[in-house]
Amino acid sequence: MSSNNSKSTTLLDRILSIEIVRVAERAAVAAAMQRGRGNEMEADKAAVDAMRRELSKLPIDGTVVIGEGERDEAPMLFIGEKVGNKKGPKIDIAVDPLEGTTLCAKNMPGAIATLAMAEGGTLLNAPDVYMEKIAIGPGYPKGVVELDRPAGENIVRLAKAKGVKPSDITALILDRPRHADLIAAVRKTGAAVSLITDGDVAGVIHTAQPDTTGIDIYLGIGGAPEGVLAAAALRCIGGQMQCRLVLDTEEKRARARKMGIKDPRKIYGMEEMVRGDCVFAATGVTEGNMLKGVRFKEGYIETETVVMRSATGTVRWVRAEHRQLEKFGLD
Ligand code: VTB
């Protein structure tokens, strides 16, 4: 799907950037029907089923490289699963049909349905483990922040590069006990910490537009699948990201080895997690800062999706009204 590839792949890439919207929308609507019902599993399953149904219609020979977990644990959209009608080119697919299952089950802000597609063999095949992450938006010199530098130093360097005081910087961090030291180190510089309960794909994306979101940097440990999806988005809109898989047991290291990861301590830059051009989409499930949630109106369903294409850096906001309600299992 890269811009320097043949015309047909560019065309496919352009078509996929519309098709991917449909896939995300369907998953979001299915999940939204489960909003606030307190059942994370049901909400996730609804999103997975819908996403899989839509993916199967695409003219691609697709492989899920970031999915619901390895084969034994997830019946659908598992890592390695083939999707699409197999008639088109080889495409890597990263999915998180419901990012923020808890947010959806509790009808709290920020649940999204999200996926990314790229040329076959270009997305990091990461196991479903934790990942250390650091991300900032575009416009900074390369290396201004580094995963292995102390958090406080990163904040001070970022502030300097932005031309502001550390106290003018806001970091976004998942609210977890494992981040207590990290949060303290960031606050010690005078910077503010914005905490989220879930949803670090959107969290990373927030760093790309600090003027709008108020977020300058994303820090901390979240899921690896979410990390690769966030890297795909950031690749489209610009920014820097560094990540490292948390492979703290022999079992996890063995799983990673099977997926081709030789160095368990490797730090991946954004371009190593997404090695070519990609398309990324996310549809709001519940209301959120980034995206409106699904709205069930009289006679139609409204969705809001953001779709990004790295070949051109285009970001489209698609507000859709769906009237064929039977397609969503509603009449
Ligand atoms: C994050 C967050 C997700 O998982 O990746 C997080 O973005 C990491 O796992 O929305 P823990 O919840 O175990 O900390 C989610 O919260 C859920 O997938």
C-alpha cells in the first residue's frame, strides 16, 4: 500500500480508506447496543462479530496480526486469522474491535472501535502482552524524548523544545497502581498529569494536537495491541513513539519468539512497528473527547469516524447516518 508502489496498490489503499470506515462503523454500532449493560464480554463479542463480518467482504488477502489474542484464547479475529475474500493483495490487519470494553459496559466516555491496515508483512506482530510506551506529537526534533530516559528528564527536554516551562506540559497516563512512580516523577517537574481509566490508543492520538487536547505527551505501560494501533495512527498524523514489549516471563518470551521477535528488550520506533504506509480508522462507541458516540435516532443511526491515511497524511472525519437498520440487526 505504499505510495511508491504500483498504481493498483495505491488505488487499493484509497479504496480501503473508505472500506475501513464501514468496518469500524459496524463494530461500533454493534458494541453501542451493549453500552451500559455491564457486560464487557458481550460488548466485545458484538464488536468482534460485526468487524469480522465486514472484513470478510473486503477484496483482500488479509491476515490479522494484531487481534483478540492467540488462537486458543479467542474464537474470532485471533492473531493469524485470514480475513477478506482472498482475491486481492496481502494486507496486514490490526484490530481492536472494542478498545475500552469497560468503558462501553459502564457507558463511560472514550470507548472506540478501531483497526488499521497495511501492506502484508509491515505491521509488528506483537503478542497480546503489556508494552512500555512514550509518544509525542509532530514538530519536535527526533529523539527529544526517549523511552529509556527518566520521565522527569523527558518532560524537561520536551518543555524546552516546545519553548515553555515544564509546568506548562501535560502528560497523559493510564490510572494504574503500576504508574505511581511515573506519575510522581512527572509531577515533580511541575508538569500536570491527566489520568485515564482506559483507552490509550486515543490517548496517544491526543498528543498529535496538543492545542486542542491539552495533551503533550503519553507515557506508561498499556497493551501491546493498542500500541501498534496507536503507532499506525501517529504514523499518519505525525509524531514520535517508542515502545518496548514487556516480556517478563519465559512463557511470554517464547510466545514472542514464535512471532519472530528475537530481542525481547528491543525498543521499537514508530516506523518499526508500522514499516510502510497504512490506513487507520476509529469510530466512537461511547461519547468521547476525540469522537462522538453512536447515536440511535428515529429511523437512523449516527456514527462518527476518523480515518487516516499515511501516504498523504489525510485525516477525514466521517459523520454518517445509517438508514438500512437491518444491516445492524435492527428494523
Ligand atoms: C490499555 C488501555 C485499554 O488496557 O492498553 C490497558 O488502552 C492496559 O491493560 O483500553 P490494563 O487494563 O491491564 O492496565 C485497556 O484498559 C483495555 O483493553
